[in-house]
Amino acid sequence: MTAKPGRPPRAAKDIKRMRDKIAEQAMQIFQQDGFDALSIRRLAREVGCSPMTIYAHFDGKPEILRHLWGAVLGQVFAKIAEQLQGVEAPELRLRLAAQCFVAHWLEHPDQFRMVFMSSGVVRSDVASFMSGAATIGHFQTFMDLVAQTSVPKGEVKIRTEALIMGMIGVALSCNTIRDYPWGDPAEITDIMVAGVLRA
Amino acid sequence: MTAKPGRPPRAAKDIKRMRDKIAEQAMQIFQQDGFDALSIRRLAREVGCSPMTIYAHFDGKPEILRHLWGAVLGQVFAKIAEQLQGVEAPELRLRLAAQCFVAHWLEHPDQFRMVFMSSGVVRSDVASFMSGAATIGHFQTFMDLVAQTSVPKGEVKIRTEALIMGMIGVALSCNTIRDYPWGDPAEITDIMVAGVLRA
DNA sequence: CACTATTTTGTAACGCGTTACAATTATTCC
DNA sequence: GGAATAATTGTAACGCGTTACAAAATAGTG
């Protein structure tokens, strides 16, 4: 045997196990005590390691949050899929999905804040914080829904984007500009959907 | 004279002078070195007082930022007013205003971040951070523009809100979800305007 | 001037995310 | 077992926003 002496590097499965444990504990803290309770020191305590070790497994807090985003978005789109059960009309499906998407963020402002507004965590340039195939894959759900409507094929992508951006804007505005007497978010969402379908 | 002995409280004009000075220096730091450079300690140094004194004049950093928001939004809407000079057609006016609004935030991501994403500064519940009559007054600009179009009177408020929210969503998405191949923001804005006008 | 009341400041601290670096621990090979 | 190497941890620190509290400074009256 000519293997290198000394302690071996972490095995891939050990790395994954630890990362999953960290992400899992992060999610628990978040769900039990909210976003503000999710500090690195708190997380390290729950995991049973030192804060240093967190940084050995994740580049920093934003990367941890990215894992949580995946889980949260998974929930959102699972809920949407459930809402669409047995619904056939393409435009109704799109409308229900949009309503469901916006409603979720309004019902879970802490999640919204975590997913869409976490750039404040790092005092650096606004980072891309919704990267990942999984995230973009979820956006694909809306593009599929729009594609099934009467929207011309060449317009599907850009109209879907307008809708997604619009919905995010609804959630952001209602969650953050609280002293403005906004109208009903569901109605506003409908206006956006109607606009995307007919414009 | 039966005046109370001891040092008198600050006079209203002294309070205002100091607050203005703090806000002014904050804006200078922000414009020269960006949002991240705007720390309380830096600000106190520039003003020439201790960090404690900042807190004697402002409740905290968010309140200082609110002063800056007013100035930034004033710029945005002044630019919009300039763009609309000599433009008569109501729908074109709306479209240009919307384009100008979105373009501004895309050209000034640091400003966007300051105005729309500063909740991370305070580790508390998502605060209402665009309060103030001045802010809402600026939103009124869009409502007036929509009112001049063919949108039915009873629909003006809610459609304006859909547009405002949509535009904010465009800026947020383009500024933060950078690895997604978004289409042209100007085109997306046009879709939103068209949707609001015709839906 | 002394006295008084308010303002400002200094000092220290908290927890935050993060980094540097050395010591300790753990795991392998020989 | 010793040696080697990687992982983990302890200690300290940085600047951040913020707070507590006492000391120092200031601005007024008599």
C-alpha cells in the first residue's frame, strides 16, 4: 500500500451528511423561531460543532440559506400542484397557480424575507441569491402553465417572466410597504394574469 | 425671569439643523462609496460627533435611510417628469414613465438595494420601510398617469397598484436573480403596462 | 463665579457574520 | 507505538447596529 499517511480527507458521504445536518438544523431553527434566530452561532450549537466548522462546510450564511430556499420553494410548488389537481382549463390553472404563489408569501412573510431579501446578510454587492437549477426549474412550472394557454408561442417566455416578476413584486410590496392601503392582492394578481394572457 | 436653571433642551431649529447635517452626510457617503460604506460609525466621523449622538437624533439606521429614500425617490420622479416633457398621449406618457422608473433602478442597483431591501439592517420583523407621505405621494404620480388613460375610473387605483408592484418586481428580479436569463426589462415593462391598460 | 439641568461623549458591552491563526484532536500509514 | 496529515476547535479579533451607564462638557440662571 502506498497510500498517503495522515488523516484522510473527509469522504464525500461524510461531507454530504454534515451538510445535510447543518441544513436540517437551520430549517428547524427557522421554522421554530424565525429567520432572526438563525445565526451561525445558534446553528453551530444545535448541530453540536463550533461555528468554525460551519464555514468548513458552507462558504457562508448565504449558501446555507440557499439550501433553505430550495426546501421552501419546493413547498410552494407542491402546494400549487395540489391546488391544480383536477383543474383542466389552462387559464384557470394559471390563475390558481398565481394566486397560490402570492398567497403563500403573504401567509409566510418570514419565508419571503428569507428567500427574496437575504442580501442584507452579506454586506457586499447584491449577490445572485436565487441561483440553482432547482429554483429556475420551479419557474419553469409557470412557463408550462402559460404555454398551455392561448398566449402565442413566441411570447410565452417573456410573458411568464412578466408574471413571475409581477407576483414577486406583489409579495414584496404587501410584505414591506405596510402602511400603504394596497388593494386586494388576489385581485391585483388577477389583473397581472389577465394582462399576461391578453396583452 | 423665572426661567428654569440648567442647560436648556435643544431648540427645534438646532434639532433640525443637526438632523439635516446627518442626513446630508449620509447621502454623501452613500453616493461616494456606496451603501455598505454607510455605517453609523463612519457617519458619526463625517458629521464630527460620536455615534451616540446619531442615536440622539435618529431612532436608528432605518430612520436615517428613510431620509435618503425621500431624496432618491425625488430624483427618480424628477427624471420621469423630465422624460414626459412635451409628451401628450396618455398611454405613451404612462409607458415612458414606467420605463424610466424601471431603468433607474437597474442603473442604480445600490439605490434599489437601499430603498427596497434595507430590512436586513434591522434584525427584526419586516418593517414598513417606505412609509411617509412623500413616498406615497410619488406613487400618486403613476395613479394620475393611469387616470388619464382609457382605464375605467373604478379600476385606476388597483391597476396602478398592479403596475407599481410589477415594476418593483422587475427591478428586484433583475437586480437579484442575476443568473436567470431574463428577457429585456423594457419589454417586460411594456407587457405590464399593456396589461394594465387593456385587462 | 457656583449651581443646575441637558447634551454629548467615553467606555464597555451585546450578538451579528466572518476571518486569522495556532493548538488540539482525530485518523490514517508504517 | 510514532509520524504525518487533515479536521476541528479555541481564542481573538474585525466592523456591524445598538444599548447601558457614568463621566465630561455645555449652556443656561442667579
